[in-house]
Amino acid sequence: MRHLVAVIAGLALFAGEGGLPMDQRREITAGTPALGPVSPAVVAGGLIYVSGIIGTGVDGKLVGSDVASQTRRILDRLGEVLEAAGSSLAHAVSVSVFLQDPADFEALNTTYREYFQDSPPTRTTVVADLLDGALVQISAIAVPIGATREVLHPAGWMKSPRPYSYIVRTDDLVFLSGLVSRRGSDDTLVPGSVGVQTTTILRNAATLLRTAGVSLGDVVQSRVFVTDDVVFDTMNNTYRTFFPEAPPARATSVARLMGHDYFVEITLVATRGDKEVIGPVVSPTLPLSSAVRAGNRVFLSGVTGNTDANMRDSAAQTREVMTRIGRTLTSAGMSFADVVDSTVYLTDLTRMAAVNDVYREFFPSAPPARATVGTRLVSRNATVEILMTAVR
């Protein structure tokens, strides 16, 4: 049945801007041009990938000095980009929010709720440094108008008091919101060590995935945020017990979360079709796969490029990252021209220009959608980590 679903999803065409098929890759350039080697959005494989947006106006200056004003500008802009891509805010399935200051969380939610009142997308919210003094950055994935988008809720779980859904299911994928250590029944904290919190999160994830008709074994991509790199090994020791075979592609970074009691947050994407691990599984050293194929998509793990020779050179590390990614893409029968979405974690945003110079060499035209944020990395000598998704 899953194989049949994947085949049907691969054949489905949804007419977008100009009647173009939504499985055909194209870049969306509506509105203000993106700065750097970034497309505002990319349509491919029946999904729309929207780059990280900050709250700037047409003059490039931030709109307002408060998170509400900037969030409103971002979501207006997101709506414009999605409309140009044949979609809308109501068709968003997954949203990533990066906040400069966790004290702005409630103000963010108040404004965000105005735009997503009914059946909101899944969402992950963490703290990160942002470019140009922005207070918030938002990126998104959406389906086109007319495509399958189902919001699901597990039996016995309290509805989230925050403006996001726990599960959104498309024809071939299942998206979960970023999960922290809470009880599903009453949304209260499950206190404890990193191991306890990771166990709670992944048990809850298993419940959510079952609600959508899949399991942890179907997870293809994972994003993990820990509040301190010293807990990385403990998190991994627990994490690997839930993914003993064919673990998902994964990126891990260090970030503050929306509450002092939480030590880890995990976001998952699962396939409703077949899953194929590409390249070596890094486990038991790390419980992650280099890349995972699901239908016509390949999810790559976050890659760092630090060596003994380039510890302080972000440009050299970026070139090594891209070289390693290139090898993985080749093993998957793909190339950089197939990359549709990218996240760049950078320890020092003042090095952004050097990173962009190298990044542009690999994407001289039609670059993927991209979000760029400042975070610490679990590899202390690394200055940049890059996570990518490709679609053939």
C-alpha cells in the first residue's frame, strides 16, 4: 500500500503559476530579491520550499523594532511568495521559527495566531542569532492548492495551546512539530535528565507517527537541538535505542529553547512510502545515515567540514562541507542542481560573506531555498554545518 501511495504521489501534478506542473523544479522570485546565493522559494516534487524570511521592507530595512511588527511583515511576505508559487498560508505544512530572544515567544505567538487560526502547520521554534539585527526569521514548506494536506491529532492528547498542529500529513510525507519533554495528555513538563527528556520526546513522536499511519522506522529526517554540547553523547545514547536500524538523516545544533526546563527538542519528517539509506550509516559512532531517499527526494544529514588544517577558516570549511555533500549527492545519482532546500548553521554570522563566496561556486545559478542562522555546533572546531534536501 505504501509503495502504491508513493507511486500515486509521484505521478500527481498540480498546476501552479502559469500552469506549470508542481513536480517540475522552478525558482520563485516574487517581490524583493533575496540577498546572496538564495532563491526566495523553490517548487519541486509537489512541495514549495520557502527561504528564511526576516522582517525587512522593500528598502531592505527592518520593519519596526518589535517582534510583532517583524512577524507580521514576514508572514505577509510568506503569503506573497506562496501565492506566486500556487499555494497559500493555509497550505503550509511545516514552519521553522528562529527567535533572537526567547522573551519574545508570546508576542510572536499572538501575531502568528492571527495568520494561522484554523489547522495551523507544524512548527519548530528555537533561539538563534539572526542576520541584520532581525528579531525573528521564518522559513516554511507548503503544498500547492489542491494537494493533500491533513491535520491530525492523537486520541487523548490535549490540543496544543500554541498556534501549531502536532501532525500534518501530505500524500507522501508526515511532518511533526518540534517536540520537547511534555505529556501529551495535559501539555505539562516531564522533568528529568537529557536521557529522560529524549525518551519522552521519541515516545511521543512514536504516538504521533502511529496516528498518521507510520512509525519511527519511517522517519527520513531529524533535526535535533540541544541546549549544551556537553549533553550530546547522552542524547545520542538514548536516541540510538529508538533508531537501531536505518536511522534518519540528521542535523544537530546547540540552541536555547522556549523554556529553561527543556534540554532537547526534536523535529521529525517521515515517509509514507519506501525508505532507502544511501551511503554508510554513521552509527554506532553517530546514530544517523549520511542520506535517506524517500520517493524522488533525498534528505541529507547536516555536514561539517572541519579538519586539523582549517579550524579557523570558515571558507575552507564550507568548501570541505560542499565537497562532502557533493560526494553524497553523486552516490544518490544527483547533483547540486537537484538541491531544493538548505539550512546553514554558522557559529559567527560575520563570516557569512566568506561562506557565501564558496556556496555560490556550487550554486552559480538557480540556488536552492535557504535559511541561515547563527548557532553553536556540537563539533567544537566546526564553524559551519549545512543541511540539504534534493529532489530529482
